Amino acid sequence: MLPRYRTEDTIAAIATPPGRGAIGIIKISGEEAKSILKAIFKPAKPHPDFQSHRLYYGFIVDPETGEVLDEVLVAYMKAPYTYTREDVVEIYAHSGYINLRKILELVLKYGARLAEPGEFTLRAFLNGRIDLAQAEAIEEIISAKSEVSLRFALKALEGRLSKRINRLKESILEILAHVESAIDFPEEDIEILAPEELKRRLKDEIITEIDRLISAQEEGKVYREGLSLVIAGKPNVGKSSLLNALLKEDRAIVSSIPGTTRDFLEESATIAGIPVKLVDTAGLRETDDPIEKIGVERAWEKVKSADLVIFLVSAEAPPGIETENLYQNIVNLPHLFVINKIDLLPNHVLEWESFAKEKGVSPLKISVEKGIGLEELSKAIADKALSTSFGEVPEVAPNFRQKVSLLKAKEGLELAISELEKKEPLPELIAIGLRSALSALSEITGEVTTEDLLNTIFSSFCIGK
């Protein structure tokens, strides 16, 4: 739990990741930041006072013992021109857990308390430097798994999502003002705008935009969270070779001996800009080998839980009853039917194409050995993952929490529309729906918040942020 927003405290934390490195940063924010710096920092050249946003060279010294803890650079940044809009000090020391911890302990000893996870960003939000959508974008920048997810986060940090939300709110407020005038001044006999015109504006101008943002969240999800992609098929069809080709490195053991892969192998890759967890599985077949049997059982578990399955077959042999039985367990899962080894002569590509056509799927033809069709396979993976045209990436993509608020806003608008469709619509009920939509949209930017919501968001941040 966050510390009940004790913004009068001066807080401090190590702002760089743990581990060895050249530079480690300790950040201090609050009214006592400058006095703490004066107490523990000995400049190499004496100066009358710290000027804002300038670097100073010197040493961190324990005032009680005179012990020099490190040679450092420090910066004092005067409010409000800082990340938190409070006085901020940053100490640039040599990295290393023990060294940074000793300096942090000295900072805490002279008036700061240890920052809670996300508390620097929480203060930036509470002090009005950023809104809630921008605060979440900072965490998304830190945890981005792909260039596209990083782009989403950067655009949200710029305020592009917030601007679109605010435009929606302005449109609703304009309609609400007219509706509420009919409520507040009934003696004036003010008529609501024509119901058909109100419905058109609510549907075409507002709900349509909300639907776009909801769809963008669905498309953005795969770029943010990644895709679980399982390569499945009979033994010796080239599953491990395909894994290596997609990874662009020899990670899995490749052998002509069936049953070489006896357990699943997981690796991370980026395919067409999408973060993917690739899973190579044991060949799916009946076996009496107890170890291989366990591998096959685990393979089926991975297949059933995958976001997408590549069902791989080999053109060097024709379709048979075993493949027929295997495919029956995969046909209703999200999958791609892929024919490998099409470079071999003679081959059975035509029989496999006929087999796939009978099942109502369009097969992809590849040769991992010759590198044929791999680009088309990557494109098909992206198309299947996004369920849209390849390369169409939304400008901004709300996260799941923001999507929930968008859905709540849509519900409120639909309530207003349902009232407008009545023979004698009541302005009071229309207003209730519109206010509900406004409140839900305000949750996205943080104008409407709860302590539980702030705790949920900021407790997931890195402690130095």
C-alpha cells in the first residue's frame, strides 16, 4: 500500500536497476532535498549555494565520521521545474549495490524516507505535472516488449490519448448542458434538441470514437503482452528447424531421428514487430517410451493454451490417418496450417493442399531449409494475431484499465440513447446516462480517482520512478 499520500515527506530511492554498472542514481524529492544535499555533499570547489539544474562535482561524506563514501556528480533542481514539481536532487554515483545502499542510508538518516514503488510518479500526478494516462504510460515505457508498444507508450506520455478523451468529454458536456437547461428551467419550456439529432451525435461523434479506442486496445494488446505461439505436428516435420529459423539462431537440437524433442522449449522473439513466446513441442504421436509420452502430454497442454498454433506437416510424406486424427484436435483452435519441405523432390504438396482445402483452410507453403516462405509465414502470424490487415497499427492504444472505463462510458451513452428513443424522453434520465459516461472517461485521465485505483496503478512501478 502507498503511504496515504504523505506528500509533505521528503522521499528518496535508488533510481537505477540493481546490478553492476558504471553509474547509479539516487533520487531525492521534497522540501528537505536541498538541505540533505548540503549535509552530505562536499564540493570539490567551494561555492555559495546550489544553482538549479547545474551539475556539481565532489564527494559524498558522512558528516559524523568524515568518511568519504564516493566521488560523485550531483544536481539540484528547484521546484516546479522538475519531474515531481518538488525540489529534486539527483546523485550520480558509481554503481554497485553496496555503494548505492550506503549513500541511500545516509540520505535517509538526514531527513528523507524510502520512497514507495511508484511514489515519484504518484507525486508528479498529484502535483498536476501529468495526468493518470500519462503516468501509466511511464510504466509502459519501462516494460515495453516491442518497438510498437514503446511507440504506444510514448504517444500516451505526449498526451495524445488524453487529448482524445478530453475531446469526447467536451462533446458530451456540450450535449449535457443543453439537456440540463431543460431540467433546471422547466418554466421556460425549453425543448431538448431533436431526439434524432441527439442520437446521431451520440452515436456518430462519440460512440464511434469510443469504439475505435476499444478496438485499438484489442490490437495493441498483442504488441504489449505478446503472443504465445506453439509449433506442433508429428515428429520429424521440421518443428525445431522452424523454431531456429524464426529465432534466427540455433537454439533447438535438430535431428532426423524422430522424437529428438522430448519436452517443450520456450524462447522469446519478435516477429513482424510483435513480441512472441515461441514454443517448440515434442512430436505428437502415440509412443510407448515413458519419457517421450510425458513430452507429448505436455505438448498437448501447450497447444491447448496457446494464442496461436502452427500446425506443421512435411511434404515428403502424404497425409495419413494419424495426421487426420491429430488435426481434429487442432482444427477449432486459432492456428495456421503450414506445409514444410516443399523443396524436396518428389513431394506431396498437392495432396496436402487438397487435404487442407477439405478442412476449409488455406495452407502456407515453406521450406525452412531453403528459407522459402518464411517472410509470408511471419506476415500470416501477425495477421492472425491482430485479426486485421498487416501493418495497420493504431495511433494510440489504451490499456486494459482504460478499456474498462471506455466500456462504462459507452454503457452510459447507450442509456441516454435508449431514453431518447422513447416517445416522451425524460431529460433527467438522459442526463444520468451522460454524467455516467463523463465520470467513466474522467477515470482514464485521473480527474475521478479512488485510493484503491491509485494504489493498484502506482504499486506496480519501479521504485525509482
